[in-house]
Amino acid sequence: MTDPLPLPAFDLALPTRVRFGRGIASAALEDAVAPSRRALLVHGRDRGRADWAVAAVARGGAEVATLACLGEPDLPLLEAALERLRGAGIDLVVAVGGGAAVDLGKALAALLPSPHPPRDHLEVVGRGLPLAADPLSFVAVPTTAGTGAEATRNAVIGVPDARRKVSLRDPRMLPRLALVDPALTDGCPWAVTLASGLDAVTQVIEPYVSAKAQPMTDALVRAAIPRGLAALVRLGETPDDPAARDTMAWVSLTGGIALANAGLGAVHGLAGVIGGHVPGATHGAVCGTLLPHVLRANAAAVPAGDPAAARLGEVAGWIDAALPPGPGDPSRRLARWARDRGLPSLSDMGVAAEDHGAIAAAAQASSSMAGNPVPLSDAHLVEILAATG
């Protein structure tokens, strides 16, 4: 028997409880309501898609107020919602929807008990204050397989006057319950499936190659990366495949756990800035467009013999195995596969070439950049942005 390798110290933060399974959502949400008396249910653009959740919360014994999240949440929306809801006696927040709705719900649960203005708690553009009081009880019910926000301790908020997306972050913001029912993603339009799926894949790849990678997240993402890539390719061929949708929901959850504990990298460092510069650019599409080019830049910049080089090589092998055969290295083939299936370029989304320098410089201040496996200069980041088309 070989001697065990020494393990580094690590810290693992998780939702209090995770329930995962096809078809469990309604009964599980009803069970989760007690002992709350007045709940806020945050939903996406189409209230009708959340009617089942309103009914489940009501069956659980709580009065229900609802709030629509019509796009990725920003500071004005958050401030208006807080003004409307303070004093309403809310003791439970449930978010049913994509990452935007979950982030808005998480932010409201965190800030409704706080006496400070919301901006005081924001990173980069605010004071980054910790929460002054414990958040309200929060239940996250994702309906897309992408952001993993159901398992993270932050909420991403756009700040229009600063042209940035930044995080509201506190360890207490982890949900009391992450309720992941893959059936809620059935019928998701292909454009959303593709963008959110690439985000989910990015969020298991970046923690694996992160400078802050750790044994517990490694154990999760080593399995999730190849399975997520294969499932996403399968959905490109058969969008209604339930097994592939189940896999992507699991990968998204895994990515949320991993990023909350091992960090991210340059994809998300750039994406947060781009989202602030071009509010209409969806986060998942931006991440999916950046991922192949960041992988290639990291592989070129990492020193030979660095452990990150081996991990980047593993990721390239998993991409190669998942994609149909074709010319070019795995990262170029991934970029071509995504474009052929409708993923827009950054220029298609409205990112102008003349803004690349400013985006690169601003990205260096992002907390995500600290996890990148190798430091990338502004010039490296500009090259990545230019390569996206």
C-alpha cells in the first residue's frame, strides 16, 4: 500500500439541505414552507410558469406575495423591491426561475433585515459590508440548468451607473433549501439551454483548474465536467432528452457548490464586466463564448510542469471526447460547435472592439480573477476578447 498524499486544509460551504430529483418540486416545496406565515415568491418573466409554486406555498400554510424578475437584477430593481417589501412581514423568500430570479430572491432575503443601503454591501462599487443581521429563510428552485445560484453564497447585481455586475456576498446567504427538479427545465428553449448549459460547464471547469482548487470540489467536478459536456452535446441533438436534462441540472448544482468553495477564473472575471457594459448580453452566452478562448490562453501561459497544466490538459481531453470529430484543437472545436448551434459572438451581443481595453482593465479587479490558474495581463485579456469575434 502506498503512503497517502498530504491534503491541504479546506473549507466547504453548502446549502443547509439539497433535494434533487425529477418530479419532486411541488411536494418538496409545500413541505419546506412551515413554520413560515408570509412568503415572498420571486419568479421570472412569465408568472404562469410559477403558478404551481404559488399553490404549493399556499398549501404549506403561508400567505404568498409575488414579485417578477424581468431580467438580470440590478441595483435600482433591488432598491425598489426593498422599499416595497420592508414592513410587509415577510419571513420566507422562495425564488423560482433562472439564475436571475434566484439571485434577486437571495439578495432580498439577505437585505430585507438590513438597516444599510443595499450599495453598502456590494463588492467593488460599494463598501462590501457584511450583513448586519441574519438573512430571511431562503429556498431556491432553479428552472434552468446553468448558474448554480441555488448553491452559492452570493447574488450578482448589475450597477448601471458603474457599468458593472458585482456580488453581494455573505456566508449566511447560502439557501436553507436548494430544491433541484430537472423536470422544471423540460421545454426550455434551445438558446437558453445552450447558454445556461455552457455556463454550467464553465462553472465546473473553472473551479477544477482554479488556483484555489481543493479536494472536496475536485471530487465533485472531475465527474461533472465530462458528463456535463456529453449531456450538452446530446441536448444539441435531442433537446428533450430527459436523462441529459437531469445530468445538466446536476452539473449546474455541482458548479454552484464548486465555485462557492474553489472560486472561478478569467471567464467570469471578464463576464461580470461585460454584463455591466452591455446589459442585454446574457451571462450564460457571454461565459460560453469566452470559455474556449480563456482555456487556450491559460494553456499557453501556464508554465510547463505546473500542476494546472495537467488539469488544463485533462479538460482538453474531456472536450475532445465529448465533441464530434473534426479539425482543430479541442478549444477551437468547442467554439465552433457552439457557434454552429446558435451561440452569438461578443460583437453580436454588442461588445465593441474599442471597449476591449477598458473591459480587460476592469476585469483585473474582479474577485473571480484571483482563481485563474495563471495571471493574465491586460494584453492577454484583450487577445481573448478579440478572438471571440
